[in-house]
Amino acid sequence: MRFNAPVNALLFARADVNLPLPTANVELAEMHERVASEHLQRLDPAQTCHRTRAVIVRHLQDGEPRRPKISTILGMSERTLQRRLAAEGTSFQGLLDDTRRELARHYLGQRSVSLADIAYLLGFSNQRSFFRASRRWFGRSPRDYRIRLISEEAGMS
């Protein structure tokens, strides 16, 4: 052991490193490798999707979230983000649209939030874009969908 050395290191002789481990179990090692690999495959895509959605939600108020900006925030290239989301069966645009639709449904259920404010909160550049998206998502204008939500809520009470 050397104190105040410029680096921390453990040095092994090449002959020692190449020796087989006396307690090694090849079958058990293969099983662990397979289980760990399957587990990582299930976790990684889900994390990418959830992390991407969280970043999108945080940046909607800044305007239309763009893939280059979101991928930079996530610390990966656009292509890596695109590939990971594709592995999950989704795309950046699909995730953005789904996130906006869910938030729109939530906001439209709140009477105190104006339609103009909802358009802003969802990152639309203008209300007209929000109205078109609402027709695509719900088959009706935001105002009509809000009236439907409120009447359904009143019917349940």
C-alpha cells in the first residue's frame, strides 16, 4: 500500500487473473446473465418513455417541445431517443400527442382554467392549433368537450 500516491489502483499478476475461479458455476452464471439481461431489457425502454414524458411535461409551457431539445436534456442523441422509443412501440411525436391529450382532458375538467390558458399550458403556439388537436382527440371542440365533462361529473354527483 502506498499513501499519497497519484492514483488509486489494485494490481494483479496476469497469471492470477487468467486462473479459473474455484467456486465458479458455469450454468448458474449463464442463468444469471439471462435473467439480468431480460430484466434490463424490460426496464430500459420503460425508463426512456417515462423520462421523456416527464421532460415533455416540464417544458410544454416553453412552447412546442422539439425532439432535439428533449434529447439533449435527457443526455442522449436524437437518434438514440428515437431508437429507444421505437423499441417501446412509440415515437416522440406520439408520446407528445398522448401527453397533451391526457393533460387537456385534465385541464378541461377544471372550470377555473380558461381555454386560452390550456392552449398555453399544452405548448400550442395559438388557440386554433389547440382547437384542431381537440377535435382530433375528442371529436369535438374544447368548449364542447368541457361541457360534456362537466355534465358527466354533475350526473355522477
